[in-house]
Amino acid sequence: MSEYQKIISIANQISKKYPLCDNCLGRLFSKKLHLSSNKLLGKKLNQNTTKKCHICKNIFENLNYFLKLMLDTSSNYSFETFSIGAMIKPSIVDRDDFIRSQYKLKGIDSIKTDITRELAKSFSRKTKKNIDTQNSDVTFTVNLKDDSIKLHSKSITFSGRYVKTMRGIPQKQKSCENCSGKGCRMCDFHGISEFESIEGQISKFLFEKIGGTTAKFTWIGGEDKSSLVLGNGRPFFVKLQNPLKRNLKLPSFNSNSLKISNLKLVNESPKNPLKFNSLIQLKISTSSDIDSKILKKLKILEKQPVVVYDKSGKRSEKKIFTVKYKKNSKNLFTLSLKTEGGLPVRRFIDGDDVVPGISQILDTTCKCNQFDFSDVEVQ
């Protein structure tokens, strides 16, 4: 008896006991015969023409409904590739497993695989989009339990730089009080409810141009609320979750206080902290009178690294490459530094956990009145 005749015999036994649809019956044998269409094979083998499928209860007859839901759900999204996952009732899986076990049928695709394959082929034909099961732009989750569709759009990441020309604007935005930044209806799923910071303004710009839910930032250094950021600006990375659009060129952004430039798509945010140098201008006041001779002591900073201790006592070193100073009055001077990124500026001036610090070198209490970034250079 040939392989095909054996299959016909088993298919007849199954059909007499369990009426199956063409898709479910064909799926039980198509891999063994190296055929791609479960439905066509099922039509040849099937003796059941009227009864409801014992396994799927005729789900395959209703797939056009889910196809329409997918088309409607994705209508506002731009994408090139997609994948599909499915949720089905456990009872369907149990009936499928029982028949496969009873007739010792092995190496067969699950009914869930067949459903998603059929939907994917139909959706691809309708939209001309490509199926990508590994790294798709969007992923559909088809819930056959409650007849619903969810769509998840793969996040995209931008790099850019910002110039801050007005004081009083914080770098980071406070999280939504209701959800602590996770995203909820109160904050329109953005994780932030206000947009007055650097983070808020950039996020709002991206939400308006691209759509999306939350924006997650990777900052290359930071500054005080009162500090300016000038020159080419401070670099940053931002990952936008669930974007509507992708692969687009964004315009630059300008407001009275902020300029965003060089926004471009990148593969991902850096996994490890980037090394960078900061050019900083500081205005420092002193508790006692100073003169230019005393300020010369600051040149020692070019010859040895500054040691920084954090709250846990962990030690790190920061190099200072250039030191320039100018006396403004008997109790005020301007200091210009080029330093490794990450130097805690205010603690460097008046603290005792940065060695040597400005107060220590000048042997007088110093206070940082203001500091601005002339530029930030990524190494």
C-alpha cells in the first residue's frame, strides 16, 4: 500500500468518527506528503460536507472577519513587514491534540500555526506587505476567544542634539503621577502629563510627527535647570514606543528656548555609556578676597585627574584637559574647563567628595553661581 493510500485509509477512519473541515483534515497529512495547501488536500480526502468541524468549529470560515479587523486596526500605521500571533480556546487545542494522539499522527503543525499562516497570506495579498516572523515592523495578536485584534508596532530609536538657550528649563520631565511613567489613560499613555522640560518638548514633537505612546531617553550627560547648553548641543537618544510612522526624515525643531537638530533614525540606543567631553563656563563666588596669583593654583587640575566619590563611596576619576580663569571682582571669577563628561560640577566647586575641588585648591569657600555648557564632544 502506497503512502497516499495509507493516508486515505486513516483520513476515512477519522472522517467517519470526527467530521473535520478541509483545513483541519488536510493539516493532519500535508507535511507527510510535502504539500503546501492544507485546504486543497483536505478537499480531496474529506467525506464530511455538512457537519461542523469537530476540532475548530469552522473557524476558518470566519477568517475574513479577522482579516478586516487587521486591515482596520493597521490603517493608520506605516510599515513594510508584519507577523501574526493568535490566541485560541484551549478546548480547540485539546480536541486537536486528542485526534493526533489517537491516530499516532506526528510532526504536524498546530491549528494555531495554520490559522496565522492563512491570515498572513491573505493580509499580505491585500496589502502587499511582507511576512517577517523574526523582526517585523508590526505584530498582530488575533484573539479568537473574544474576536478582537491588538497591534504592536516595533519601537524606533532616534539620535539628535539639543541646544538650550533659556534658563529655568529642566532636562527631565516628571512622570505622570497616576501611572509613575508606565503610561495610562490619564496621560494618553505617554507616561508624562506635562511637556515643559527638554524631555517633554522633544517627546511632544515626536508624538505629533510620528505618533507613539512613551518616549524613553538616553542622555549624554546632564545640566542644571538654570544652565544653558550651547555650541553644537548635547547629544541624546530617544526610543519611541509603538510609533505610527517609521523610516521618515524629521525636520529640525526650533522654539524660543530649544533647538533640536540632527534627528535621525539609528538601530538602537548605546548599550554602554558613551565617552564624551564637556566644555563648561562657570561663574564662581568666594567667601574671601582672591587675586589672580591665587587663581593660578587652578592649573594643577590639568596635571592630575579629579577623584570623585559617590554616596556609596565608589571611586572614579575624571580628567580635566584645559583650565582658563578670569577674575571679575574681588569675590567673583569665571572658570572655563574642558573636562571628561560626568564631572559633578557643583560638588566639584564646594563639596568634599571631589578631590581636589575648587574650594580645597583655593583654600576658601567657593560657590557655583551658574554654569553653562559651551559644547559637548562625543569621543
